[in-house]
Amino acid sequence: MDRRLSAVPLAVRWALAAAVAAQLGFAALQPAPTANAEALVPLPSAAVLRVASLGDPTAFAQMLTLYLQAFDNQPGVSIPFLQLDYARVEQWLERILELDPRGQYPLLLASQVYAQVPDEAKQRRMLDFVYRQFVDDPNRRWPALAHAATMARHRLKDQQLALQYAQALRTHATAASVPSWARQMEIFLREDLGEYQAAKVLLGGLLAGGTVTDSHELAFLLERLKQLEAAEKSSGASKK
């Protein structure tokens, strides 16, 4: 049977009000809740992950990629890439590639996302990771290394590192599906460094190899060869 509020003894009503006020006051004195970023956990070996994948390592690799890509946005907190443990990030990317060797996305994440942070050591770590992984499957992984060469040249201002990557593209990415511009990067980098003779040799070899068949591209490369010869003569004359 319901009772009217007026029927409740005054002492009980005062006690109830005091309890509510105390609870509200206690809540008001508590510090505001804060969101703490969780650390990226280490992954076990690829063999263990393959067992965990239940026979579908490619799908499992994609799931890990999605988790890693979204890791910077945790409930209640956004983590700048700069604050991530890049040794752990590299381990995740490597495990994902081991599960799905044909996958390209981990290398693109390394070269185009994680290498963009304003930290030279972390940039170099990601570019070096791309370079090491490229050697395992150059004819499929060349796009990431081409981007890494561009990063090394323009972001790091490290022409020698860019040259190392471009040379690897020329010597390892030899399939017909690899565009000629990727193999030509070394030529133009050597030209920028004033290594005209080396650039001429590489360009002449490219023209003599018969891999360039497009008439417009052939005309462009022949014109570049003339420009290299002129630049070499001009450089030699200025040194006399």
C-alpha cells in the first residue's frame, strides 16, 4: 500500500535528504575520469598466429591490420603516432606480412602513414623496414620503396639514402609490370648529385636494353641523354 510523503516521519525525510546530499557532494569531489592510452601489446611468432588464424591467415592478417590502424583512436583518447612504440609497430607490420606475404597495405602504412611523423629516427626506422621487406618480393613491393625513396630525398634530405633505395629498385624490381619510371629514379638522383657520367651509363643501358618501347618515352629519354651530355661538358669546362 502506497504512503503519502507527508506520512513519512520528518526525521526519516531529513536523513534521506542528507544521504542524497552527501552522495552528490562525494561525487563532485572526485577527479574527472581520464582516459589512459593502452600500450600496443607484443605479438607472438608467426607460427603461433597461423594456428590462431584457424586456417585463414590472410583474413587474420587483415584483422590485425585493422586493429593496428585504429589503435591510435582508443575509447576516450586519441594517441598521436609520434607517441607510439615504433619497435612494437614494426613488429606488428612484420607479423602481418608474414601471415599475408602478398599484402601491400602494411608497407604502405609504414611508408605513407607512420613515416610521416616529425621524428627523424622513427621516419628512418619505417623506411628501413620498407627497404628490408622490399628485397623479399621486389616485383610486388616496389611501390612502397619508390615512396620511401621520395621520402628520403625530400623529407629527410638524404640523397645517398634515396640513391640506395632507387638503386635497389633498378636492380631488383625487374618484372615487366614494374613501370620504367621506378627504375629510372636512380638516373635522375645521380644527375641531381652531379654524377653525370654514371647517370649517362645507366640511361644508355636502359635505352639499349629494349625495355622501353613507348615512342614518347623513348624520345623523352633520348632528350635527357642529350641534356646529361651537355651538363657533363659544362661541368668539365667549369673545372678547368
